[in-house]
Amino acid sequence: MKRTIYHLIIPLIMSIIFFIIAGTPVEALGCRTRGLLALCIALMSGLAAVGAAFMGAKGGMRGDTLATWWVASSIILTIPVIALIILA
């Protein structure tokens, strides 16, 4: 259960927060504030995805069975980055 929370639920929460901010009306936050918040979340998510991919690659070279959890985390964490590229 702990692995599920750390590797799936927390990255999904970051992706959900990104889409909530991106879907917020301009009148609520303002255009610049909304864009900067979405950019910051996508940047943090991208950096975390690179770190998770590195941990997964390092674990995969060692033959660690937990490497697939890190790969799943990195895939989920790239969702906001891809969405930012598509929406921009």
C-alpha cells in the first residue's frame, strides 16, 4: 500500500492539480497567474519525472524488482509536461 501511495497516488495528485489549474476560468485567477502556476507545476513534475526515471534506470541495471514502480511514476509525472506542450 505504501508503494502505491508514493509511486501512483502522489504523482496522480500532481497531474490532477495541473488540470484543475489549467481548467480554472481566467476570471478566477487571472491569465498570468494561472499560466505561471501551471508552468511551475509542469516544471516540478518534469524534474520529478527525470529523477524517477533515473532511479528506475539505476534499479533496472541492478536487477531491482522495484524499478517498475519508478518507471510507472515517471510515466505519470510526464502527463502535465505533455499537456502543457499541447495546450501551449
